[in-house]
Amino acid sequence: MLDANVIIAAFIGKGLCSSVFQICLVKCDIVLSEYILREVKKNLLFKFNLPNEMVEEIIRFLRASSKVVNPALVDDYICEDRSDIPVVGTAVSGNDDFLITGDKELLKLGRYGPITIISPRDFWDKVMGNV
């Protein structure tokens, strides 16, 4: 599962997150939720001022290349930032192995049940065999 911050970085820049996104498209099943898609859309429109048509195209692409699930209910005490709860819930609902995020609060968790919460760099290193 890719957190909104990783997806946004993948479309805004040509760096590590873009490479991680490309690898996930080819080698993984990407799981998202409407919550994640709304965060991506809101930030691309209002924080990065991308044109609405471009943002709508990105959202259509994300829907077509991922499985969109409803976030599962998770323990609400796991995150200080309540907005992280549906992110973890999306990974749980998708039965994901990894939640890839740049969110420091989520990264501090490290795991939630069987889900490894990992940075884009650590995921890249793991997939590319650099660990």
C-alpha cells in the first residue's frame, strides 16, 4: 500500500518515490482507498496547484492500476494523528505486506500486525536487494 505522500511525490518529482511507484506498478498489487485518493487529489490541486484536468487523469490512472478498498477498523489508539488511522486501515483491508510511507509517525510504528510500515528508501533497498 502506498501512502498519499509517496504517491504525490511520485507524480510531482522524478526521484525515489517515482521509482518506488514504478516498481510497485510492475511487481506489486497496489491497494488504495477513497481516503488516500482524496488526499492525493486535494494536495495535488491545492498544495501543488496542478490543473484539475491533470489531477483527474492521475486519479483515473490510480483507480485503474490499483485495488480500491474500504479502510478496515483498526485500533484508534495506535496513532496520535487520527488522520493516519484510515491509512493503516487501508493496508489492513488490503491484506498488505507493506505500507510505504514518508510519515514519521507511521514509520515509528514499524509494524501493525503482519504489515511492515516502511519508508520508500527502505522499500527500494529491500526490493533491489541492497539490504
